[in-house]
Amino acid sequence: MSPAQPVGEPLPGAGELPAQVAAPAPDGSARPFSVYLHVPYCRVRCGYCDFNTYTNLTMGQGASVEDFLGTLAGELRDVRRAMDTVGLPVRPAQTVFVGGGTPTMLPASDLVTMLELVRECFGLAPDAEVTTEANPDSVDEADLVALAGGGFTRVSFGMQSAVPHVLKVLERTHEPARVPRVVDWARRAGLSTSLDLIYGAPGESLEDWQRSLDAVTRIGPDHVSAYALVIEEGTRMWGQVRRGELPMPEDDDEATKYEMADAALRRAGYEWYEISNWARPGAECRHNQAYWLDWDWWGAGPGAHSHLGDVRLWNTKHPVAWAGQISTGHLPVAGHEVIDAGSRELERIMLGIRLREGIALASLANGPSANSADGAGATPPHLVPVVAGLVADGMLDAGAAMKGRAVLTLRGRLMADTVTRALTQ
């Protein structure tokens, strides 16, 4: 949800969805469907954040906090009508993810109503995974009980660190002691729990990072995400680095911290299933997997991105402009692009290699139509020496390669882009 949106084309005609949204998966099957809902409001905008977020809660009709739910309802209903117009079969949502921003800036009752809107417009699978993000200090126990009672199954808390001076650099507003409390409340409400961490913050020592990892494993959530800090151009932290007020994160430091995270989480019973994500068996985030496995999804809300068939779309970014388009009965889509076969194949490899299962080497022989390969078949001849080199360099698992799959080792996870380039040369 970076401020820099892609360059694309407007919707065709009077704002209809293009016909390519109905394209099936490369193997001819219908893709599963998910929904992402973007709530753009935050109490404080963190210095490292480049997401589409706003601390102004009274931006005007349709875009203010008290109007947001009604405007979002308009978008979802318009999307359903647009899908019907082009004959795109409407499938029940397998996953719903409410992100931001800080979704829990809104009352829990509003978030529950959002879920009801998804059910009304698209349907909801009986076993749907329904997640909201939350800051530890943006919910109380009653909120979490209300969310669980309203159909949410999962909550992802932005912990980031357990060390006060690191939280201060990141401009997070919660106290470390708040995190175990909210996780306990969520468990008692019957919600699955996830904690998000950031490593590599300016001034964070290895001891600080280990302290955060120890705190996470003591708390024992079902799922953990850990992301290296990236200082994006235009953020407040980027300005601090340019002025010499903060040091730029170092690649070697972040690599060491990633290895520490993997070791600590494995000892605590978590398994990696995507480069930045670990879970207890069976607690993987299905919504995350929807992105990596080429599902369809609609992203509603200011600046949200969508993927339907062979089309990517992205919404108008500013909440006022987004609301204005919806008020006139138009889809709030700022632009779209049709994905060609070459781009889809590259994306399949880039995303697939990040997963624990890796990718079938035989599927690299025949382009995008081969992405259903289950590992049977020979490695394409031109890739045999490439795979052998990646195994020798410790970036691909030797046993998996013998069975026809490219699966990253720990070293390979740190160099996934290098592996992707080698496999697509």
C-alpha cells in the first residue's frame, strides 16, 4: 500500500471491469476468492510507515471515521454489480482480512458490520478465516469478545518489539507489558493470535532483538511474522537518516537477526511457511497464502489493490477522492493492468520460491501452463547445472532438489531474489 501507485490504464467504458477478470487459473480451474478491507485511520503515523494511512479522522463527507462504513458498503455493492455485469462467477470469500492503518480505530461493531457486508455481497465460506489487525493499545477485552462473537476468527497484533527504546524509535504507542495481556484476552475470546515483529530498527542491538524473540516465545501466539525494517523514501524516518539523525539499517545485521528469529521460533515449535512467517502447525495465515498462491481477491477501501483473473487493479488513494467516486456510483479504481503470460510466470516463481513447499522444477520447463505440476517429471536440462550450483552454494535443499522441487534453505531464504534470478535466466 505504498504511496507510489503503479502506472496503469483507467477502467474501460463507463468504468466497467475488463473482460479479463473472468480468466481462469492457468490450469483451467476457478481461483478461490478472498477479500481485503483497508481502514486508513491511525492515531499516530509511525515514522517508518509508508502505507496509505491518515491521522485526520474528519476528512469530509464519506471519508471521515463516522462515514467510512457506509462508503465501504457502497464500494462492495458496486463491485458485486460490476462482477455480475461481466459474468464473473461470485464465489464465497474463503478469507477476509481487515488491515490498515489501524482497523480497531473503528468500533468493533463496525468491523462486524463490514464482515456482514462481505457476506451480503459475496457470501462467506463456512470455514472462512477472518482476521483484523490491531495495535495492542487499540483494543480491550470487550472489543475482542465482540469481534469473536461477530464472526472474526483471528487477530494480528502489531507488537514490533519488546524493548522500550526500540518502540520509541519506531514511534509505537503501546507499552511492552500490554502485548501479553491482549493476546491472553484474544485467546479467552476464542481468537487465533498473531504477532508482527520488525527487526533492524536504528539502535536495536542483537541483545535487544533476542529480548523481543524471548518475549514472543513466552507469550506463545499461534503465528509470528518478522519483517526487516525497510526505510522507504519520503517517510519521516527516511528524512532522519538523510540528516544523519539515525543510521541506515545494515544488511548483515538484519541477516543475523533473521537467523536468530528462525532459530528461536523453531526451538519454540514454530515452522516457517513463508520467508517472513512462522506458525504452529495448522495455524498458517490462509489470507497471506491467498496472495502467494495466485487466488483472486478484491481489496476495498482507499488505495487497496485487487487481483481478478488476469487483471490487477488499484483504488484511488486519498479517502476523500475514493469516497467521491463511490458517491457517484463509480468503482473507485484509479487504474488497472492486464497481466501477460511472461509476467505471470515470473510472479509465480518469485512468490512460489518464498514458500516452504517451494516450486516444482519440472514446472519451469513449459511456462505458466505448467504451474500445476506436483513435482513429477525431470528438471529442465538447461536448469540442471543451475540447480546443482544453487545446492552447492547452500541456497537450495539438496534432498528436495533430488525429488524435483526447489526449496530454499535458511541461507537461500536470505538470498531468495538471487535464487529467483538464477531459475528464470
